[in-house]
Amino acid sequence: MNDATRADWTIVENEFSTRTNLAFEGMATLGSGYLHVRSSLEEALEDDPQNLDFMRMPANVTAEKFRRQKSKWGAYVPGVYGKHPTLNHEIVNVPRFIGVEPEIDGERLSMESNRVSDYRRALRMDVASLERSFVWKTESGAAVRTTFERFASGARKKIVAQRMTMTSDAKATLRLVSGVDADVRTNGYNHFEHIALAIKRDHSIECKATTDLNEDVSIVAKLFVEGGDWRRRESSRRAELEGEFELRPGETFVFEKRSAVSTSRDLDDLSALDALAEIEAATYDELFEEHAAVWKARWEAADVEIDADDEKSQLATRLSIYHLLRAHVEDDPRVAIDAKGYAGDAYWGRFFWDTEVYLLPFYAHVDPKRAKTLVDFRVRALAGAKQNAKQYGYNGARFPWESDPRGLEMCPNWHYADHETHVTADVVFGFQYYAAATGEDDYPATEAAETIVETARYWLERIDYLEGDDKPSILGVMGPDEYKPIVDNNFYTNLIVAYAMQIAARVGEKGGASAEEVKEFERVSRELETLKRADGLHLQCEGFDRLPDPQFDLLWKNRDKPFAAQVSQERIYRTKCLKQADVLMGMFLFPSRYSEEEIRRAYDYYVPLTTHDSSLSAGVHAIVANWLGYEEDAWNFWKRASTIDLDGGAEQGVHIAGAGAVWMIVAYGFAGMRSPIESERPTFRPRFPKNVARVKLPIMFRGASLTFEATAEEAKIENRGDDPVEVAVFDEVRTIKPKQTETFSIKG
């Protein structure tokens, strides 16, 4: 595939800069699900040590200023965690194995100081690979065309393959250093209590490291090159081979490096050594071809096409889907997807409400098997959730705001950990969404029933009754809008808890609840209310409309930076400003419960007060604005949501929940798909701003396999399955026969 035909599949950097490198390497992270590697350069940058010790403290991450680096080495195996002295358990950055350090005629390769032309670094999303090429004009006078290639195998999840080629126009001496470097840190902390390194005769380097939570990580990196004079370079934390080679004019020098990773938590018994042995006879091209075939199948099931009047929409959409496909750990319900999509450790490798509200819909409608691991993860974490509840003095199960793989609360900030309780109900929403989207209707009443009942038991003790009021209230909580920290009867929290209690009443008997408990679940679900003013405005919480104005015009001097980075947290907490959608978030999840007038009134009231400091904010606002016909807002929020990582926001890792939101804007917004929570048949109400001409996406819906395509004039739905499917476009209902396509007129 040439550059012209893959323009919408490839993100290209044509000039290297240390100002943008950190963002590119996070944005271009490669991964197999099991293993993820940031796309830092093979060679180390100048004066950019990766072994500095510093103590990162709990903070508001939205406004946190991270230590400035030119690059951030990172390789992560989901589930491998260490113990941080201030941040609790966090994912561990495993030893670096991608390093390759070339030197020609005594001149070290450096993107900062070498004379380099024709530079190009590209993430090829279609085949999930990284390519970098340039002409290196050495001080000795040679012009060396250099290419680096890399992929994390989709076919062999423990393997990362690399290739470097050099073609010189003059005779030159190449010195090459490559190996494994265990002198790395995670958030400035060393999690390795024991490291063992060994260099073998077959040009392989073995590293075994044990974390401070007693997790073993094994890495084997093997070098492949003809000839050369190799020497060993070893220290307590680094083992490398140094080779010397002759570059002959016009001849191409080829160097390969294959690395494998295994851990003590693996579900299989395939060691890193055995994983490399399995591919000993395969060529690099053969390994790449089987890897590319896996990604071709993934894209056939997931690709979204969007024709818009800007050059970024298609590329940004595919970048979001690329990371959603990469970050999911297949066939392993012991982990979910961490908030940085395993492309960085800024959020410590933990799992949030993102799992159910922002990520689950994509997988449920694209690959239900993957979706099941996410809901199964919460079921497996029940013991941890019960321990959380017990620590707060409650019975039942309380899911954590920031979860580790065991389901334990890891959030070091008390105001989030103590008060952002809605995640416990979000988990139940996720169970029901999965069941409704996939047609696995028995899931909540069978596999998840006990978990649902235990969350309901927690809520029975967590709710309060105000003096003189016999209706339940939920006091002292933080809703999705984290700028209102300890409020009463938060709209979103009450709404989602009432829904979760409704599900608990439905499955209670099968989950072990008594008849009296089921009766209480039902009563709370019916009586727990959200607040609504006489003029029809739904209030975010008690007293919200009486809070002081945030004075954005006076205090928010630079709108390119978060509001929270320019004013104190104390001021934010006591004024009428939002970090992200709260009332609108609830209305997005359950739109049929509210009239268009109610949704419009809420939008018009809350949007001017919303800072969108959260990366999750723009997505929901884009969908709701699109529903309401606010074309300019819908388009602007779409651009903001879709380009955050494409435009340099991935320094500390990608915004994986934001990637899920991008898919939801297309599916729920532009395609107008009704939530399976609210519609048992596939139903679409396509509507998009004038900037968008066409959308096309595959949809799985209760076992039906469809392709939906729409323009402003018509919608086409193809039934790719083997059974007839009843669908609706607006109010027109038709049955589509297998392998047939129906066209619906939607003009006007």
C-alpha cells in the first residue's frame, strides 16, 4: 500500500522535535493487548535520563504539572503492578528491550544533533506498525539511508519485532549497541527488588526482574545480523552486546532484534525463551504478514468511515479505534483497560467508570467477546469491592473509584475515593448494557446476580433520610462533575443508583437476596429522585443554582489551558462551574426519560458553566448537541473530542475513554443509534452537522451483524448475518433479509 492510498490510515511526522516527541511516542504506542510499548526512539536522546528518582505525590491530575522529559520509555504488561509509597499499587514500567544505538565512524545517531534529511516517522494504523526513515549525512562524509521498523505482534502476543536497515554511499564503520536496560522507573520510582541479567552465545540477552509485589517479569531479546565482532557490555541493571560492522557502498546492512516477554501471572506456560524459539525459522517479513492479517480482520469488524470537510476527522476516528483494538487484553478478565490505554503510567494503570460508560459500548457493538471480559472483570473483583465496603463500615460491595486488578480502592486522594460513589452503580449499568447490546439477557440474573445484589446491599446502607422527609437521599457525594466535591442528591448519582436498584430488584432472588431485601431494592429504585425546578430545569445537586458565578471572563485568562490550572481548587469547589457533563451525562444514558425541551433547557443552562477540563467532556456534549440540532456546537465538540491525542495530547498516554467517546459520537450522535437499554431492535435517527457528509460503521446488535451508512439524503442498512433482522430508521420499521441491504429516505 503506497502513501497515497493509505493517507487516512497513517499518521506521519516529517520533522523531529523534542517539543513534540513525547506526545508522538504516546500517540503511536504499539501493543498486542498482552504487551504495550510506547514508540520512543530506538536510540536514547541526549541529556534525557530515564532512571531519575523522584516522588510523585497525589494531586488533581487535570492540573498536575508533569516533569518535563524529551522522551518517556515505557513498556507495560497489564496486571503487573508494584507498590508505590504514596500512590498505592501502580502498573510497572518493565525493563526496556527496544534499544538500538548505532554509531558510524565514531558519530552517535542523534535526531537532535546529526545532519538528517528526508526524515519520516509514521504510525501505520492499518497494520499496527511503526516506521522511521531518514538520510544521515555523517561527519565523515557518508550519506546513510536508514530505516527502523517495529511491531508488537498481533499473532504472537509476547513478541516485539524490530528491523533496522542502512544503505551507505561510502565505506563506513558501524558500531552497534543493543540489549536490555532494567534501569528504568515508573513515576520516578524503582519497583524492582531483584534483577538478573545474562548474555548468551546465540546473541540473546536475558533479563529476569521481580517487582516489589513479587511479580516476575522475564525478557529475552535476541539480535540477528550477519558477521560482526561482538563484545559484551554488562552492569548490574543493563546487559548489551556491542558489534562492529563494515558498511560497503551501495550494499544494504540489515539488523533485526526480536524480543519476548513473559510473566509469573501469565495464563499460559509459554516462556519468553520458548516464544522466541517458536519463531526462530520465520523471517521478519513472514512474522509481519501474519501480524498484518490479524489486524486486517480486526479492522474489517471495526472500521468507521467518516466523510467530513476537514482532513483530520477520518484519521482521528481511526486513531481512536486503533487504540481501542490495541489496548484490550483478549481472553483475560483479570484486568480491564486502564485510563491511559497502557500508553503511559500517569493514571497508574488503574480502572475507572470509563470501563462501563465509555469503553463497553464500543466492544459490545463491535466484538461482544471482548466486551464480556470487561463485565467479567467486575464480577471477578467482587471480593475486593466487598472489602472496600467493609473498610468504609458498610455491608455489601462498593466498587472503587480507581481499581487495581483485585477490585481494591487505590485512589490516594480522599475526596475522590470517599465520595465518587456512582461507579458502584455504573458497574451494574454495564452489566445490563452488555446484556441488552449482545442479547445475553441472562447475564445479569446469572453470572452477575450476586455482584448486583451486593452493590444494592451497600446502597441500602449508604442512603440517608433527611429529617422530616421519608424519601431516600444520597448525601455527601461527588458526581461525574468533579468540581462539586461533596454534594447532596447529585442528579447523575441518584439517577444511576435508582436504575441499579431496579436491576437489583429484578435479579435479587437469583443473587441471594431475601424477599424483604428485594422489596427494599424496588422501593428505593422508585422513591430515589432527582431534583427538578418548577421551570423544568433539572438541578445537578441541591443548591447548585444558588452557587456564585465562576467569573470565567475575569479568571480564565488563557482558554488554551484548563480552568483548574489557573485558579485554586478551593475557588472551583465553591462556584458554579463544571468539569464535565453531569445532568447531561445522565440524560445521554437515558434520553427517552426526558423531553427534548428538558434536554435543551439543561444544555442551555449547563454548557456555559462547563470548563471541559476533563477529556471526557466534549464527547457527551457533541452527542447531545447533535441530538438538539446545535450544529456548530456538535461540530466543534466533535473536533475537540476526536483530535485530543492526534494534536499532541498523548504525552502521558492516550485518552482511551475519549477514544470510546469518539466512537460513540459517530454511533449515537451522527448515526443516531438508540441505546440497547432503551430499544430492543436496532433503531437509528441519523443526524449530523453540515460539516459531515457521510458516516459508515459496522454494528453488532443483539446478535445481528449490520453495516449502517448514511448521508443527509438516505440511510442504508446491510444485514451481514444469516437471519432476518427488524430495524427502524426514525419511525419506519422494516425487516432486512440475510445478506440484503435496505435503503431508507431521510431527507428532511
